[in-house]
Amino acid sequence: CFSAMASTVRIPVSIKCRIGIDDQDSYEDLESFVTTLVDGGCRTFIVHARKAWLTGLSPKQNRMIPPLRHDLVYRLKRRFPSLHVSLNGGVTDLDEVTHHLSHVDGVMLGRAAYHDPYMLAEVDRRFFAGHHPVPTRRDIIDAMLPYIDRERAKGTPLAAITRHMLGLMNGQKGARAWRRHLAENAHKKGAGGDIVLAAALRVA
């Protein structure tokens, strides 16, 4: 499958995988899997540091119950130093990202970034020597307003946009009021950017 994709497109094809499945969860199983893909030409792997139980656990349970084994991802990078290996799974803040980057080439932030998207505001400055000012949460809201206007003109419901903004105020006084105002009003007929601005006023 990898070779077929790689031979069809001009961009690099990466592989995202778990460290194992069911009882095939030893490091040796992981290395064998990666070796097969390396032989097929893959050079970039994003490895979720939990194995997956294909039977008996729901997708949600598979994100929580199998234990995290970051050490196996580190070991994989040591075994294949020329590959680009990124780690995924259980990373909740940028301090953890810093720690993992001493062992691997990259870190994938999934649910943590979705639930607390403002943590990404510091990423460029902290990891890529960015020098631009870090935007405030209000800066981000203001930048979203033209997008909201364009999407509303196309018929996109406001709620389809604001549902992905609910975590923007996490950790701030008034975050619950922000979420409540969006949840109660974004679905209303004709709702637009004014709803987001009104929600922002509820945050201290």
C-alpha cells in the first residue's frame, strides 16, 4: 500500500501507526513493521505510543486504556537514526514536548491542542525561533471574524465553526461563560461573528 501511494504522488508519504496491536506488541514486532516500510521507501513515521486492542475496546478506550510506552518510540529512533520519527500519544503541554524532542524528531499534539488550542500560540517562538509577537486570545478572535463572515455567506452554520473554538478560553476566568454563550447562541438562525464577540465579553 505504501509503495503504491508513494509511486503515485510527488509529495512524501508518511506512516502513522501504533506501537503494536493486540498481542503483537513487543518492540521486535514494531521494528519488523517499520523495517518493512523502510524497505519500501518510507522515511517518516508518526508513532502513537499506545498499542491498540482491535477487539474488546472502543476507539475512545483505545486512546486511554493501553499504557503509554514512550520508551519504545525512543528506542525506535535510536535504531533508525536516519528516519524522521515523531511521537504521539499522551502529550498534554509544551514542557512535555520539550522533553520528548530530546529523544525524537517531532511531537504530534492531538487532543491536547484541540481542547486547549491557545497552547499553540507559543510554539513558533519556543521551538522554531519565531520572533513575531504572540497573539492574544482576542487577536485570534479578531482574525477569525473575516473567516466567519466568508463561511456564513456560503451558508456554513456558525455552530460548525464555533464548536472548534470552545477551548480557546480554557484556563481563563469566564471560560465556562464563553462556552455556554457559544453553545446557546451559535446555532440560532442568522448567528454570526457578533455572537463570538459577545461571548468574548464574558471572559475576564
